[in-house]
Amino acid sequence: MADKEKEIREGQEAKALLEAPLLIKSYEVIQNDIFQQWIRTDIEEASKRESLYFSLRGVLTAQNVLVNTMENGKIVENELKG
């Protein structure tokens, strides 16, 4: 039961982070900055575009970890209610 309560709590914390205006703005600024750098690359700068791609993937992965944690918490919470 303690593990399930921990998952629920972590899910709630992840939800709060995903809804926090400062974190939302931070993710938007970072993603926009990466995109702007990407579109300004010259055709010969394939390695730079690849590096920017991996940077963007890292940001998206961090967001997905929070989303998955939130969703898992909701699932566990619904199981306990059900």
C-alpha cells in the first residue's frame, strides 16, 4: 500500500510541475530556442542539426517522464477507488 501511495503522490507532484507556469514557459523557451538554432543552420551543418535534434529529444523525454508519472499515479489512484 505504501508503494501505491508513493506512486499517487508522485503522480500528483508531476501534475503540479506540468501545470506550473514557470516550467511550462521554460520548456517552451528551450524548445523554441533549439528550433530557431536548427532552422538557422547551413546545409553543411548536419552534425549541428543532429546535436540539436538530440537536445530536443532530451527535453521531450524529460516532459514524457513527468507525463508518464502523472498518468501512472492516476491509474493507481483509480484502482484503489475502484
